[in-house]
Amino acid sequence: MGSRQDSAFTTEALREAIEADSGEGLLALYEDDAQIRVIDQSDQPSHPKVLRGRGEIEEMLADIYSREMIHRLDQCVIDG
């Protein structure tokens, strides 16, 4: 995942973005050409769904954050 160069990536920034009421803060952490591979019950590891670019990522986040759910980050591991 590429992170935007004009944003400071910290675990606290990630937590705030995830726990916000919309996906805007989370979307801001991605570069324009970022890609996300989605693995779930419909998209298995051998054939993941690939979201390309901030537009497709924005659609996914809008869908997720439109649902009546609470989002929380309990642990974060950073390598490198």
C-alpha cells in the first residue's frame, strides 16, 4: 500500500482514520495509484479482488462506512 507523501503516517493517525465516522481520513492515507487486494468469502486468496486507485478504494470505504457499524483498531504491528 502506498501512503501519501503529504500525510504523516503514524499508528495514531491510522487509528483516528479507522475509528472516524467516514472513510475520508483513511482514504487520505493512500496514493492515487494505490492497490488493495481483498480476500473474503467471495474472493479467495488464489483470486483476490483487486481495487486499483483511490476511486475504487473510495467506493469500497463509502460502502463500509455507510453501514451501521463501529470501527476500532485494537492492535497495530508495523514492520520496517
